[in-house]
Amino acid sequence: MKKSTKTYLLVSVVYLISQLHGYYVNGLPIVEFDYHPYENLTQTMTELHETYYEISDLYSIGRSMEGRKLWALAISGHDAWRHEILRPEVKYVGNMHGNEVVGREMLLHFAELLLSNYGVDDEITKFLDTTRVHILPTMNPDGFERGIEGMCFGVVGRYNKDGYDLNRNFPDMFEVNEDPIQMETDAIISWLERIPFVLSANYHGGALVANYPYDNLTPEDKAEDPQQYSECPDDDVYRNISLTYSYNHKTMYMLNETQCNGNFEGFEDGITNGADWYWTIGSIQDYNYVFHGCMEITLEISCCKYPRADTLEDYWDENKIAMLEYLKQVQRGIKGIVMDENQNPIPRARVTVIGRSNFYNTTIDGEYFKILMPGTYQVEAAADGYTTHTETLTVREHLYDVTEFNFTLATEIPEPIDDDPSSAVKHDSISILSFILSLISLCFMFR
């Protein structure tokens, strides 16, 4: 059953377009409003990194089936090349469907917006001083090369080289995904295993809506009703971060705009639960959330999948504020380190918000991160071989006011051996009696 959408928002103040100054080195932008095939994309990302090398790191997370590198650009005010303890990691992924291309271009412009405004714009500077951002413009570079500009519908270029839909290719909580894991998918999985991402979104086209987990249903629920709300434990947070994007987007929150010229009934407030729209197995957002504790949504940002290049500047104008405001939501909730009595971090400890059926596994450094709405929560930290610790934590309303609390777990003491002297006498007596009975049995055997 679809839930009625509430219009209240716990969203930060809209970041005015006039504040996004867009200062560029030598007064000229590096990223043009045009499509960037693989070679051009590689050159553009390299140039962004070399121009802003002090606050960026260019790296590849793997390769596509046709051998193209999956380039990612990390951006932060300091040490963009490494994880820093308790600095949250966020990411954007574009173009996993090769013919849905607007997100790919928006991410290049967003990277330049962050890089060129660091040290110039106070809001962007504060964000990058407290967060590391990773931008992967294309997960499916092979499919992009086959797409056709101006084709708003269809599947030409959608799939990877071997014909697999990458947004149906991840392990799934609700049922076994029998499709073989593709190279591009495996690169994302390995990326998530290396970096403890907290917040993420992946970009699509063909609709205008922010879509949040779950995307799938249990087989039993599916048999009863294949289109129903599939609520996850953090539904309140997911609705809020989705509304953050839709209401900071120029038109996504408008019902008539989300109808895409009559192709859809429209989405109230510009958001939808995934399975309430249509169910799908093996989605990237469910995988991020279920298997790695990273809150990810799917952003459909263009009614046309592959619009003409001369419309890209309009799409940028619609999305640029929302792109920043969404990622800033990582700066609310709770975080900290789970450690033992000797101040050593405990990896893979379980941090649970009481009343929610999921938990967060701590990182190799013992860190936990949890985006939560303002309120008071009972939070439990537990690990095998340690005592459990529960603490009452209050989440405050304002961004950059994250509640930080470190849990200390004591090593469990093994059950003591009973050293009562009378017990020892009893034990010895039983042992002697057993020995005598054994001798008697042997005597009877050899008579």
C-alpha cells in the first residue's frame, strides 16, 4: 500500500543559485556543455585533476567488459587520496544504463563546481573540509558508446557488452540473483569493500523522480501484489533525503513535471519507493544499503534518456543545487568509534539503533556512521567476545552538528572453573569408582 506523502521537510536552507559563483581557473571552464565519449571523458577528468591536484585524486575502480577504465575522481579539502578517520565518504555514480546519459554529464560539471569553488565559496569549502566526495561519471562506458543522441526511449546502449542490465546484476536480499556478476558490477562491489561509503546516489534517465529502497519484495509479497510499498528500516531517513533532492531540484517536486508529458501518472513530491513503482531484483541501491550500510537512492533526472546536447545546460541549472544539498545530508546523525578497553578499534562490531531491524558493521578502523533524523535513540554496540554497550544518543537538527560518541566494549571473561575443594573430592571419587568398575569388567571378560 502506497503511503501518503508528507510535505514537511527537515531540509537545510536552499542553496541559492547566486551563491554558486562558478569561478574557474583563467576564467574558463574545463567541462563543456557537450557529451564526452570515453576518450574525451578521460581527458577531461585528467585535466580536472591536474588543475586541482591539491584537492583531488583520479583513480580507476576497474574496467568495463571492453577494457575501458571506470574513472573516479575523489575530491576533498585535504588528503583526497586517502580515507581519514571519521570523515564521511559519499559518492555519485552515473550512466550505469549506457543510453541514460544526462547524469554522466552532470557529474563532470558537479566535479568542476566543487573543485573551482573550494576556498572561494564558504559553503562548498566547509563541505569539502568535512567530507570526501567520489564521482564516477560512467559505470557503463561501453553502452554509452553505442547510444544514439536524441533517442528518448528504447534500449539501444542500455546494456553492457554482454547484454546484461547492470542495475539488475547485484546480489539481492529478497531472492537469489542468478545472473553472473559482470566486470562493471564487480568493480562497484570491490569499491564498496575498500571504502566505507555512507551516502550515495546513482543517476538514470527516462523519468523525473527520486527513488528509494527497497526495490524488491519477498516472493510471497510479490505473488500477493507485485506493486506495493517495500519499507526498509530507515524509511524515514530515505524519504527525507529523497525529498531533499526533489525540493532542491527546480522541477522534480512538481507533480505535473514528473508525469513526463503523460508517460507517467506522476510522483507526489517527486519521490517514490522503488517497489511501489515497480519491483526489480539486483538493484545497486538495495545492494549498497543491505550489504554495506550505505544509503543510496536512484535519481531519474530527465524524461528523455539521451536528449540533445544543447539541452545539457538547462539540466545543469535544474540539478546543481540539489546535487550539493543531497550530499550534505551525510553531515547529520551519529558517528564514532567502537573500541576495546585498551583503546584498540574493533572492526565489524555491530552498531544497531534499537527498534530498527538492521545494523551497521564498523570499518577496519572501528568507525560507524548512521544518518538519522533529529530525535533521541537507543544505540547498541556489540561484537563477538565483548560485552554489549547501549547508550542513549540525541540527534540534533542542524547540519554539521553530528552527534559523536565512542563505544568502549570490555572483553568478556570466560566462565570461571569451579575450584571448590569439595567438588574436587567428589570428582576424584567418581574417577576412582569408574576405574574400579572398569577393572571388574575386564576380569569378567577374561574368565
